[in-house]
Amino acid sequence: GRSWTKIGDLDDSAAGRTVLIRGATQAIRPVSKKMAFVVLRQSMSTVQCVLVASADAGVSTQMVRFATALSKESIVDVEGVVSLPKEPLKATTQQVEIQVRKIYCINRAIPTLPINLEDAARSEAEFEKAEQAGEKLVRVGQDTRLNYRTIDLRTPANQAIFRIQCQVENKFREFLLSKDFVGIHTPKLISGSSEGGAAVFKLLYNGQPACLAQSPQLYKQMAICGGYERVFEVGPVFRAENSNTHRHLCEFVGLDAEMEIKEHYFEVCDIIDGLFVSIFKHLTENCKKELETINRQYPCEPLQYLEKTLKLTYEEGIQMLKEAGTEIEPMGDLNTESEKKLGRLVKEKYGTDFFILYRYPLGVRPFYTMPCYDNPAYTNSFDVFIRGEEIISGAQRIHTPELLAKRATECGIDASTISAYIESFSYGAPPHGGFGVGLERVVMLFCALNNIRKTSMFPRDPQRLVP
Ligand code: 4AD
């Protein structure tokens, strides 16, 4: 095949060379019958192509007319010579131009798209500035973006967001593999709810009532019972959420891990500490371009974290909130608002956006959570926060069948529906614990985005099943 150049690779060093590129027509600017500019875009990069009618170059006025008649977002191949512009180019990422020799349209887009990409890529500050100057610019709403997601995904910020997501997922695997975890896959069609509660999608499995897995929880523990000391899974998680919030999806990507505990469940916290510090470092050091691109549309403060992750007890957290004037039920759960406030208080006091809160009250944790040995009103459990919002929950699990069955019943779960799971602990099961991370939440909060729909490529929420 012919040799293709990536638009993002075009720089001074290519000057004088003939290259072949493919891109989408982002902007088309006719200058005269004999001259036109076409900006081509390929993922996060853009380059200006110049058409000048001249017999020497083999460019006719018809070709110039053909180029100016192209619709925006059409897919185009260009063969041309790389040249250096006289002045710096403001509208493109690449600082070279292509003197077009040949141009082919591979597939035309319709003349008027339902979203204007220029508007979709603007920051809030740009809209405000334009408004003050009396200009009328149209904001592209979240629903419109999601209805036409294939167009919306082309904005520079969106191109960066899912590259960041991929890096987080990849680092998660890489780090856990380096700590001797084994990647597994557990079934998503299961017979009963895995987290309790009403938030399950029910279905019929060959006529038998079944549901979509709310987490790999029971099966990742059974893998530990099956002799795997350390396991992880990256897979879909289904929650029949009926609330519309900025941070709940009906389907999200779960990053789960489960491991034997030798002496203390803080061994699980240590894995989280090493894992997330390595993810944060990787993103800040190796994804600068992506983060800058996201920041241009959605400005944010860089995440602050400590080399050794801060751990606070739930009681300390409650105490901090009380001292700051928040009324709080000491054995109840923290609501979204209190969590956010605690995030701010912790940042003021300890200088970190990332911390672990541990030793939660028994009443607010799932049935499989191990009660504290010294005080069974509390549990060997924890949540992890970024910028005051939960990204992880985890715990030591109950590994004796009697206590497990008792706790299931106390939590209103019919133990007979999970008997195979409970029995697994009768055949010899080591102490163990683990955690579950929401991938979309990590990206949303690392980048300080205001809505989880921005970090899910095709989000599923209570209102949305298409596209
Ligand atoms: O807190 P959750 O429900 O915990 C579990 O599923 C446990 N089995 C984990 C464990 O190993 N103990 O979910 C874990 C994480 C949350 O911290 C959150 O980041 C994310 O999954 N999450 C959601 N993300 C998007 N939409 C939703 N509806 C979510 N529900 C939970």
C-alpha cells in the first residue's frame, strides 16, 4: 500500500516532502476562484491545506471549486507538498501547510450537521466573553451532544477524554499484574442480586428469573475460594439506578480487585495507594497533551495527592464535619453534600484531593463486609475519594459461612438465593478483601468534569438507551 502520514506527525522536518494524508474537513475557506484553504483534522490534530490553481502544480480551477464545495466533516484524502508558513498558524495544531497536488473526497457528510463542532468545543469562558461582546453563540446542550455523539466525540476535549480513560484502565491492569494479580472474567448473567437492594435489571434466563450482575463481587470472592490468591477484573457493571444524578450510570466499567489478606485489611489499602499514585503520576507525566486539551475546554486545578495516601477513620471524618458545623448522624451514611464538604476540609487540613476513609458503621455496608474484631458495630471497610466524591469502595469480607448467612439474613437477603456462594466458604477459604472502582468516575474526578456522561462514550442512564 501507499505510505500515509499522520497529521499529528507533520512538522518542520517534513518540509519539501510529498505526503499523503486523510482527514475530515474541519473548515473550508474560499479565497478566490484560484485559491482556497481546507483544514483537515485527524483525531486531535489539524493541518491547513492550500489549493492554488497553477499548471506547474497540476491544480486546476475546477479542483479549487471542487474543494470549496465540499461539506464540512467530509472524509478527504490529500496528496501535497509540506511547506513552512510565513506566519505562525493560529487555527491549526500543526505549524506546517500542505500545498495540495491532489484531493479526493472519500465520503461526503450531509451539508448541515446537527451540531456545530466549533460551538461544541468552546469553553464556558469563551461563551461568556462572546456574550459580553454582544455576539450570539449557541451552547450545545448535554442531550444534543449525546443524541449526536458521533459528532460530539470529535471535539479535541472528547478525543482526549477517552484516551485518558484507556490509560487509566491500562495502568490498572499493568500495576496489578506487576503485583501478581491474575485477570479474570466473571458472569454478567446471574441468578440473584450481588450487592443487595433494588437496583437490579431483571430478566428471564431460559424462563428462570435472573439478573444482570451489579458487580463481580460474589464471583471474585469465589475465585479466591478457588485458590487464586489475587484477582482483578475489568468489565461492565449494571445498576438499575432510578435517580438522575451527575455521577450515576445504569451501566459503567468496573475495575475490581480481590486478594488474600495475610494480617490486616490495610494490605488492600496499600495496593490502592500504590495503584492510584502510579495512575496519577502516569497521567501527569505521560498524558500532558491530552490533559492540556481537556483543560482548554474544561479548566481545572490539577489533582493534589500525597506520595503516601492519607487514611482517616470514618469517626475522624464525622468529627471534622461536626466541628465545621454539619449536623450528622454518626452511624449513618454520608450524603453527597457531606462527602464534598469533607473533601474540602481534608484538602485544607492535609493538602490532598485523594484520601481513604475507613472503619464505616456496619449498617451502611453490604452484607458480605467483615465487622471489626474489636467492635462489631463498625466494619473493616473503606471508601476512597477524589475531590470529595467516592471512586472506590472496598473491605475485608466475611470468610466463614455461618456469619455470612447470618449477615445476609439480617440484611434482608434470602440466603437460599446465594447458597452456592455461601457454601464456597465451607470448603476452606482464606481471609480476603478487595475493592471496586468506577472507571468513569475516576476520569470524571481526575479531570474535575461536572458530569459522568462526559466520561462514558455512549452513556446509559435512566433516560437513555440510544445511541
Ligand atoms: O460502591 P459500589 O457499589 O461497591 C461495589 O460494587 C463493591 N462490590 C466493591 C467492592 O469490591 N467492595 O461500587 C464501586 C464503585 C463506586 O465507588 C463508584 O466509583 C462506582 O463503582 N459506581 C458507579 N459508577 C457509575 N454509576 C453508578 N451507578 C455507580 N455505582 C457505583
